[in-house]
Amino acid sequence: MPSIYDAIIADHEKHRDLLDKIANTEGDSEERRKAWNAFYCDIKSHSAAEEEEFYSVLMKETWGQDAARHSVAEHHEMDEIVEELNEMDMSSSGWLTRFKTLKHDYEHHMEEEENEVFTRAKKVVGEEENDAYGERFQKRKEKELGLVQKKKEDHLED
């Protein structure tokens, strides 16, 4: 089982690849739709699991409260953009403009997490606990992924 940090970084790498793939597509193509759906489901489940299994732990430390609140606020802002994009016409210029905002914001968020938050978080979640937190994160993400996929399917049926 990967450590909590390795699990989050692996997701970030997947998200960076999907963001680049989406950015290199045009219009309402099957390629864009497939990459977007993969990104949508993964980022939604990732964010929920990260908040429950990582940021909730950091809240125990005074410095962690601000870092966690900041990251969770960014999650909320990006979630609003993700939902907005999910409802928009992918072939519109507005979709691409909004997507570029999401891509920029999320790349900044990932860098901040990996370079600042993780350094300080290691004082709370040290090596002896890394794998246990990583396992909980993965399990929570799988559960959240199922919920996201069901919600997406239900939405398509409406």
C-alpha cells in the first residue's frame, strides 16, 4: 500500500496527465469527453477522500487548521468550476476558457500541497503512519468513486 503522500501524488500525476490530454483536444469530441469523465470522477473522489483522511488529521494542529481550511476552500472553488464545466457544451469557447481557469487553479493547488502542505504535514503524519493513512485514503477514495459514478449515472437518466 502506498503512503498517504505517494497516493496523493500518484493521483496528482494522473490528474496532470488528464488535464493536459483535455487541453489538447478540440470540441465535443469522444476523446475530450472520455478524458473529462475520467478526470471528473477521479477528482471528485480524490478531493472527498483527501478531506476526510488527510486534512481532517491536519486540523488537530494549530498550523494545520489554516492549511487545511485553505486547501478545502480551494477544493470547493474548483468543485464549483468542475460542476459548471460538466453542465456546459464542450464545443463552446466558454467551456475551454473555463477549463483553462480550472487547469491553472488546480495545478497551483497541487504544487502548493506537494511543496508546502506535505512538508509540514509530515510532522503530524510521520513515516510510521504513512501506509495506514494511505490505505484509508485509497479505501475512502474507492467508496467516493462509487458514489460519484452513481450520481453521474442518475443525472444522465434524468
